[in-house]
Amino acid sequence: MTYSEARRRIRRPALAASALVLAGATLAACAAPSVTTSASKAVGFEDVQSATIQIEAVGTFVSPDEGGYEAAGRGSGFLISPDGIAVTNNHVVVGAGTLDVWLGGDTSKTHNAKILGSSECLDLAVIQLTGDDYPYFDWREGDIKTATDVYAAGYPLGDPTFTMTRGIVSKASTPGETPWASLDSVIEHDARIRGGNSGGPLVDDSGRVVGVNYAGNNTYDTNLAIHRDEVTAVLDDLIDGKNVLSLGINAQAISDENGQGLGIWVSSVESGSAADKAGVEPGDLLTKLQGVTLAQDGTLADYCDVLRTHGQDATLDVDVYRPAESIYYRGQFNGDGLEAVQVGNSTETGNSGSSSAVVEGDFVTITDDSNNIQVEVPAAWNQIDGAGYTNDDGTWASVIASPNMAGFGDGWNTPGVWVAASPDASSNVTPDVLLQRADEFLAQNCTPEETASFEDGVHTGTYAVYQQCGGVGAAYLFLAATANDGSYTITVAVQANTEADLAAIDRVIGSFIAQF
């Protein structure tokens, strides 16, 4: 898929985080905190500008809207110690080749900086400026209450002119699930956050930090800041160089124009991180992590919940779609690297008058009637039968999808998919036996192409590919596998009648899952 095609199907979520301004592009931005130090030396309200910084991250990024570009993106941040430690957004700095910092709006002197630690789930990063004797912020002490006067500081739209906006806290603590972060506690306020100044501090009337501005939407007058307590809980680890809830990506949950979650977009990758070692590249789309479909609600919640459950150092199975190559990959973080999922081949198949055209990327997630099976299919395959059944092997959950159910069931001219899974069959029949049964019929009507073992990190089994089926040139794949935890056996049958339909085979094989 080209990036122009990607732009036609990918939309930004309604809640746009404050923008990180780039040369010709706009990225979502967030923010971060400060560390508790001697209150007698920290800046007061009148000196907020002196400890608020502007950051320019230079490097190559890949946007779901603009494609790949090399640019200098600017965001805000703030100093939290006299020796040059500062806080900003994960997505402002992760993957950057160089970092330049300007202090207090003074662009005549450039400070170099390096990244100490980061978190894509909290959208925080700590950086270290060269030099010392810097002005810095302290945290507000005591409770942060509704109606507290607050001020948002930063450098909007990449302009070196410092700005502050005033408001009050409207919600002192609320969950913050957004496309750019997954937070337990954020502050909602009405001090307008403009594009480019997220990452800057939200301060009280004494100049003490109450939170870190990270998201805003002018249309709905929504302004959010990461709560002080959320930030200080992880600040020591980030300063010590320990990433928190992070695999090393610049992450954003994205959806298509219909609001259907597509996955976690990777704008850039931290060198040497778990993502980098696994083979994840800028412009990749993470679709599943440890068997969990990502970004269905348009946020990072599922992605971050997996990290919270297993830890960032665990071996985690991942499914990846690479739009630049139109290829699906499977592999592991902290384990086996990514490998292309190649099922069947791209040999042109015969045409059929009743075959549906599969638009690349135009897929939907369907389930059976019992909600045990989940799989992604072309949106054009909109006739669905989710009824289960029982046979000698046990009780099966089942879902069938096709543009013409009768045509798919009775002949070879219509594409479709049939997925069935049973907890009973895992002890009553093996995948090889199921494949042999299918072959008895398919070999009479098709030309066997290949048979191979199948492993995706969740299932182990065997698949067979058939060509020239039914005398109309249809291609057919039949897969039988058992869940690695032994909880169920699953079969997947997919028929393709055009070259375009072959995309459905890869998508189905890259997305099926069952749970009992």
C-alpha cells in the first residue's frame, strides 16, 4: 500500500493531542513532570519562562498521513533540576537522531541533550542537557483540587515566543485513555493547550508543577495534563535510564475513516530497544500483542495493559502489518525476530463473475454468535453465519463470511472464509487428521500446491494450499491447528477467486483467534 492510499483510509481520532509542529507536518504531543528539590531554589511564578524549554528533535519519522519524511519537530518541556534534567514527551524525542534545546525562549544559544529514559504508555521522556546551574521547577505540595487556578506554559506552533494560558482544574483526577497514552490519572482543565506546547508544565499560581500538559482539542475545549502523582511515581526510574512500560516505539493508535481501530502506528523506533531488535520499523502497524487485538477502541489501552500484565522484558508475541510492503509479519519482542507471514503464493488465479473485489485495507472484525472466535475479513464479505454445530469430534463455535453465502457453500465461483473452533476437539482429534479429512474432498476438486507446518506464537498446526479449484481457477487454503495452551483446536478455510482476494487469505491467517 502506498502512503497516499493509507491517507485515504486512516483518520486521526477526535481527541487530538496538542501538536508537535514539524516542517510541513503535525504530530500529536504530550508531556511530563519535574522532580522534588529544594523549594527555596526552585523558580517562582514570575520565572516560569526561565525553566521552560523548547526541544527540536531532528530525524526521520513516518506519519500515517504524510508518509516518511526527515524533519525537525519542535515540542515543549521543562527543567526539573539544576544539573539539566528535563521532562518532555516520549513521541517528541524517541527515534530522533539529534536533540537541540533552547532555554527560556532564547534561540541564540543551543543546548545539546540526550535521552535518559522514556515510556510510550505514559508518553513521558526524561532528557539530560549539557552543563549545569539551570533554573528548574518544583512540584506543588498537597492535594490538587477541582477549581484550583492553573496555567499552561510552553511554545505553541514551534514558535520560540513563550506563552501561558490561564484556567482552572475542572476534574482533579480522571482516567486518560487516548491514542498517545494510557494513564490512570490525568487532570482536566480549561487553560488552553495550543499545538506545540504540550510537554510543557501546568503550574499553580506559585509556579509549582501540578501536571504535564499532553493533550488538547480546541473544538471541544478539552485540555488534559498528566497528574503530578502519575509522573513522580516513575520519575526516578526514568532519570536512572530505565524505560517504563516501553518497548521503544513512538506510538499512536489509529483508526480508519469509519472509526474502526487499525492498530498501533510506529512513527519511529528507539535504537537498541526491544522493538528495534525484533525488527520493527518506522511506518509499521502493530495489530496484535500476545494474542490481544490492539487499538480497537482507538487508544493505547490494550497495548499498555499487555505490558502491565507481562512486563516489558517478557517475550511477547506480536503481529505487524507493513504498509510500505503490503506484508504481514509475525515475531516476538525479546524473542524471535519478525518474519513475513507467507501463506500460499501470489500467482494470479482465475476470474469469476460472482467474486467480490477486496479493497486493500478494507477489512472488518467479525465474531461467531458465541463470541468465542474472532477474525478479520474483507468488508465486502458481509453475509455472515455465526451459528455453531456439534459433530463426532465435539461442539464447535463457527463463523462463515462471504459476499454470497449460497454461492460460497454450493460452488467454486464465490470467495469466503469458514473458521471453526472447539475445546472438545483438542482431545478428540489432531490437526493432521482434520487436514487429511479436508484433503479427501479438496484433492478431488483442486490441484494440491503445498503442505507445511504452521506456527504463529499462539497456535501450532499444519496448512495446505490448493490451486485451480473447481475448474474456475479458485485458490483454497485449509489450516488446522491447536492452541499452544491446549484449550482448543481450530480450523480455517479460505477461498480466493481473484488476485485481490488473496489479500484476504493473508489477513485471515494473520488475525484469527479463539477463546474458551
